[in-house]
Amino acid sequence: MRRQQPTIAAENGRTAGAALIPATAPLAVRGLTVSYGEKPAVFSVDASFPAESMSAIIGPNGAGKSTLLKAALGVIPRLSGEVYVFGEPIEKARARIAYVPQRASVDWDFPTTVMDVVQMGLYRKVGLLGRLSGRLAGVARDCLDRVGMADFAHRQIGQLSGGQQQRVFLARALAQDAELYLLDEPFAGVDAATERAIIDVLKLLKDEGKSVVAVHHDLSTVRSYFDHVFLINVRRMAEGPVDVAFTTENLQATYGGRLAATHLDELSVVGGLA
Amino acid sequence: MTPFIDALLLQAGYNAALVAIGAGLLGFAAGASGTFMFLRKRALVSDAVAHATLPGVGLAFIIMVALGGDGRNLAGLLLGSAVSAWLGVLIIEWVVRRTRLAEDAAIGAVLGVFFGIGIVLLTVIQTMSAGRQAGLESFLLGSTAGMLFQDAVVIAIGGSLAVFVTWLLRRPMTLVAFDSDYAAAMGYDVRRVDLLIMGLVLAITVTGLKLVGLVLIVAMLIIPPVAARFWTERASRVIWISGAIGGASAYIGAALSASAAGLPTGPIIVLTAAAIFVISMLFAPVRGVLAAVIRHRRFQARVHRRQGLLALAAAHPIREGYTLRLLAREGLVRPDGEPTESGRAQAAKIARDERRWDIAREVHQDAGLTGRYDGLTPIEEVFTADEIGEFDRRLGPPTPVGAV
Amino acid sequence: MGTEFVQFSLTPILIGIFSAIACALPGNFLILRRQAMISDAISHVVLPGIVVAFLLTGVIATIPMLLGAAGAAVVAVILIEAIKRLGNIEPGAAMGVVFTSMFAAGVLVLEQTDTSNVHIDVQHALMGNLESLIWFRAEGWQSLLDPAKLASLPDELARMAIVCAMIFAAMLVFWRWLKIATFDEGFAQALGIPASAIGFGLVIAAAIAAVAAFDAVGSIVVIAMFICPPAAARLMTNRLEHQVIWSIIFATASAIFGYVFAGYGPMWFSARNAVSAAGMMATVSGVFLVLTCLFGPHRSRVGMKAQDDAV
């Protein structure tokens, strides 16, 4: 018989129960397949992220982590599958989602200031011609303050360090004032101070009852940052609370190979693994 | 049809034969030499180069008249056009290197401004007493039909030189076009290779300018390589296919143009090339649109079929209409989504493969193999029969669907 | 600066200014989106557009020609997009294939058609004819207040002013969407903003500007107006709002100085005849661009040799 893996995935994954989309799940996808050309980047993935918690999407490079997020948001087309946000189709729920794209996805030479970028988070709210002054201008300033960038409001964005750019993107997402925050590699290439600042903001969001889903690549911080993990390597490998699903076995299944084995040794030294 | 076949077989008179041969040579040279500009993703630099010749033509005319010579001396005009086009190339390169402006802005700015200067100079020439019959307008639209024997010789020599240099330096140019950082790391001077690529285009432009005009020479530099790209994945082959397409479209176009009145040679050549491009884009075997659409639809059906069977195996409902229709058409499910007998059998096979994969990934903890676990690759493609037999031994006897 | 100026110079200068601004406004976004060369493609397909319009209607009239040109621009944009996506070809090459083919088709149809008794002139379409757009019946500045005299203003002036105003208004209305879809398309899509529609709308606006302007300044000089003023403006500031204002300033200055140098410049060299005003506008805009490339306060990318000053 198939060896039972001690994860929610193993119990839930291929049984009838998981076919139902929990209406309360901030983000749930079913049968999601995305392909670039003839090779699936994400194949038939079912996932359901819990509310009021911090979830990490983990997997090796090229395993479809960011693709999963972008396809869920409709930024890239999907070959098949359905996406639900709080039980609704994504189009109806856009106002409830905030999104932090990968830092490298935009041209930082664009002629604009930090404040302008943060205000973009308000565009959905103010529409095309609504005034962006008064209270809303205050909102943008508060968001910058929350990521420790208030003094940089009028800087040209090209002058920011990588970490500062990431904070600006986070501030923009905060300005969206959403219930679900989707972040694509928020800690990639940022300095230690920024990483701390970002995680503090995210934990605060969770305490306010918001849900956070982040694509994450640093296995050593999974345990301290997140409550829930989703392991992916084109297909779903495991999913569940960190204590249950973030196991050596699941990681080995996801990453494969000896390379991961040495990685895992380091992790157990740090004490990151169960 | 007969006049066209006559022209094709060079039986339509000396002049028509000369034009067909000269145009064919130019088309071949332009197609081959334009290849790397396209592969370097800078096809429109050719356009800027062509437009940037105009002030040189005008200035050369003015200078030659001022020195008391004949302003229409072709060698002088071509020299002038080469100098100003080269200046345009250097300015594009300088703007991209030294300022924050992107390449497309630099190309467009040089194109528009040089052409503007050229027009100013043309209006100056029109006011000169020698300029009344200067005939410089033919540089705009060309006068292919007026080709002389010496023009054909110039094209043959200039074209062969450009093709020879393209062939000789194809390796560094391929490297730079493919990955300029890597080429730089290998010790190639990327800037010089880029200038060489632009120099080749410039040489062809100057050679063909008087004959097909500046807008249409651009077509001869851009369309054949783009069409050729659909037929091969190898840069060295693109050169020759592109040359062949350019040569063929110019030769056929010239013959077409000679076969009836009112068919100007330049535009007909371009439209022939465009027709070959359309055929290539639609019907090329691998990269063509038709092939890609068929492939994509097949792939999509494969994905949906597989996902549907996985859902059947797990006793999940199938929600997507397309999946349901697909499986129903194959008789795997009933219209209400309930699996049929053969659907159950197929699902059981898929479920078994999935469990085999689980075992396989446990046994072979190897990144190379887990990478193939993408849901579509059949397990038989990755493991040998005896390996699969071993997985089956561990799995135990098959279980019917629904009993999972 | 009296009657003669109003008669012969005022309207061409105004038309030049409106044309330059109408092109420069969409140009700002085109250069930021790395799509500057779409203006090149659009301006080349103007010729086939007017030829087809003439074939269909049989008359040389402004409105059908403008519609034909606009239609050709839309067809070109769609074809470019199709080749890019279906054929997986980079944008520059796709544009090159489309506009050269359409241009060739235009020349062919022109040769095939009996246009001996009408005036479709390839050179005119390429080079424009700004100098001829004079206000002959004006008798001085006071004519500006005389409705009868105003009625004899060249049609191009009103047309260009309206197009310029429309593009400006559309830019203001869609400012936020344009900005966000240009800076971060993925984020715009995640917000539910129709980023691809915005991109298409921008190209259509550029096509309208090009079509309205080509008659006056010629289709090639239009390219210079799309690219040079915004490119020079980009090197003057690091704020999009300021960049647009600078581009309007450069466009206006190019039009005024271009016309003045073309009309009066040759006299300074004791030549009798004026040179092409449209060509001179492009030349002046190029001079502005070179000057900003050399001395613009924000000419270098961050991390390049010369650092930008803080804003």
C-alpha cells in the first residue's frame, strides 16, 4: 500500500473531502494547470490556504511557485482550473486582494516617486478621477510609515536599494487595504533589516485577522515566519500546518536529490525542522 | 501567365533579365546580411540606417556641386549616404550607452531627425540651379526597372562581400546575438561585433538604396530573416534560408513586374517576400502558427483528459465543462459525470501510475527524476519495465477505483 | 510682425505646435513602454491608408483620407500584435515586416490606379506641406476677431487643435491607468485594471495623432515628434508629470523654432528660398535631444557614471 505521509495532504488530497472549496478559504485553487509551451509549469494543483494565518508556497527553482500565484490572480492565463477567493470567483473579489509582485518585474528607472507608487495601491478605490488628497493621501503616508519609509516619500524610485524597493511594494499593498495579501518572493535579495521590517508588518496583518500567502525560498525561516506551508514542484507535494507538513520527507519529495539532503542537514542544525 | 514564365526563365529581354538577376543577387545579400540584426532583436535599426542615408545623399550633392562637379555622381552620393548612415549608427549606440534612454527611443529619434535633416537639404537642393533635375527623389522609392549593367555588377560585388563577411563572422555574431554577456565573458568585444552587424546592414542599404529605395530596402533586410526563422532553430541555417528567401522573392518579384505593365518592381518584390513570410508563419512545420495551434490544442486536451481521469480516480466531481465534454466524447464518462466502465478502467490505470510515481520518487530521490514528475510524462518513459515491476511489487495488487 | 506674419506664419506655426504636442503626449508613454517604434510603423502605413480611401471613395477629400489612414493604422497594429503573439516574433521585427509590406502595397495600388488627374503625392505624404497652410485672407491681428475672416482659416488648424485637445483630455482622464499599466502591468491586472486595453488605446491615440498630423508635417517627421520631445523630457526630470510638461515645452519650441529657421533662416545666409518647415521641426527637436543627452540633469541611469541629483 501507499505509505501514508503524515500530512493533511495525504489525508485530504485525493479523497472526496478536498473537492469542496471551503467558502471561508481566502484563496483556493482547484485543478490549476499552467504551461509555458509544452511543459506544464504547474499541473493540476489543488490548494486551499487558511484564513487569518501566514502561508508559504515552497519549492525548488522553476517549480511553479510564482506561476501558481500569478495564475491564481489572472496575471498569466491558465490552461485549466478554477480559482476562488473567499469562495467567490476571482473577478468578484479583486477588491479583497492585495498583491506584491516580484521586485524585478518592473522597471525601476520609471520616472516616479515613492509616494506615487504607494498611491497606486489606492487606484482601485479612487477610480480614474477621484481625488487623492485629504484622508487618502494620509493613508498612503501611513502605509509608508508602517514599512519605515516615511522619510523617503519624495525619493525617485530608481534611487532606492533593493530592500527599500521591496518595502515600497509592501506599502503599496498595504494601501490596498485588503483581506488577503499575496506576495511573490518578498524576501528575495533584501537586507536583514528589511526582512525583519517586512515580517513584522506581515505578522501584524495576521493579528488583525488578515491572511497572507507568500512565495518563499528560504527554508531556514519557514518555521519562524509561517503557520502553513504548501509544497510544490509542478504538482502539489504536501500542504498543511508547518508542524505537520514541513517535514524532511516532504521536503525531500519536493526538492529531490542529494543537493537537498545537504540543505536539510543545515536546516536541522539551525533547528528549523521538526 | 506566359509573360511571367518567360520573365522567370530570363526570356523577356535583356533588360528584364538584368533586373531579375541583379534584384535576385541583392535580395540574397540583404536576406543573409540582415539575419543577425534580426537575431540581435534590433531589426528596426535597419530602418533607421536606411532613413539616415538621406542627409548624406543631400549633403554629398551640395558639396559636389559646390566643388564644381556633377552632383549626380553615384559614387559620391553613395559615399555620402554611407557616411551619414554610419553617423546615425554611432549616435544610436552613443545614446543607448551614455543616457537612460532605451534603444527603441534612440533608433526612432535618429530615424526621424536624420530624415528631417534630409528633407531640409532636399528643399535646399531644389532651390539650387543644379538641383532642378537632381532626381534625388528616386532614393526614396527607388527605380529598380532602370537598372544598368554596372549596377548589377556593383550589387554582385558588394553583395558577395557582405555575404562573405556574414558567413566568416557568423560565430561571434551568433554568440553576441544569443547572449551578449556570455560573449563578453568569452573575450569578444560586443560593441565591435554590434557595429559590424550594423555595418553589414549599412553596406547592403547603400548598395540597394538607388535601386529599391530606402523604405523597400528595409523590407529586404527584415522580412527574409523573420520568415527564415520559422523554418529552423539554427542561426547558421537562418543565414542561408533567409538569403534564399530574399533572393527568390526578389527574382520572382522582378519577373512578375516584367510580365505586366503597372507593376513597379520594388513593391512587387516586397510583397512577394511578404507572401513568403505569411506562408512561413502559417505553415512552417514546427514553429508555424498552424503547427503550434494544433500542438497546443492537443496538449490542452491531454492535460484536461489526464486531470479528468485523476478526478475520476479520486472520485472527485469534474467541474470544468471542457474536461467533461472531452471525457464524454471518448466514452469515459456519462453526460452526468459518472464514469463508464472504460472510464473506471482508465482511471484505475492512472491512479496506479500515480502510486507508482509515489514509490518511484521514494526510491529514486533524484532531482532529475522528480523533475519529470509533471503529471503528463508517462512513467514508462522514465523507468524501465523491470523497475516498474519492482514498484508494482511494493504496491501490492491493484485496487479498483472507488476503494481508495 | 504684422499682417504678413498673420497671413503666412501664424497658422503654420499653430498647426505645427498642435501637431507636435498631439504626437508628443502619447509619445511619453510609448518611450516608457519601449514601444517608441510603433510610431514609425504607424506613420509608414498612412500612405496605403489614404490610397485605399481614395480607391474606395474616388475623391480626394480630407475626411475619407483621414479615416483610411486611421483604418490602416489600426490594421497595422492588429497585424503586428498577431505576428508578435502567434509567430513568437520580437516586436521590432514584427513591425518591420508589417509596415514595409503595407507601404509596398500602398505604392503598388497607387501605381495601378489612374491618379494622373488627382494629386496623391508620395513625397507630400512623407514630407508634409506645412508652408502651404496659410491664412491668406487675414489682414492682420484684428482678423482674429473677425468671424468672416476666421471662417477662411485652413481646416487643418481646427482639426489639429481638436485632435490635440482630445488626446490631452483622454490622457488626463486615463492618467492613473496609463501610469500604472506602464509601470507595473502585472499589478494593474491584479487590480482588475484592463491593462491590455489601455495599451491598445494608447496606440490608437498615437495613430489618431499621426494621421491628423501627417498631412501638415509629413509622416516621417511625425516620428521625430513622437520620440524626440518626450525623450528629451525624460532626461530633464524624474517625475512623469513633469516629463509630460517638458515634452509639451520641447514640442512647442521645436515647432516655433523649426518654422522660424525654415522660413527666415535661409535669408540669414542670404538665400532666397525657404526650406522645408517640417524637416526643420524634426531637426530642431533633434538638437534639443542632443543637448539634453549632453547636459540634461537626469540624463544617466542610476548606477551609471554620472549620478542624478536628488529630486
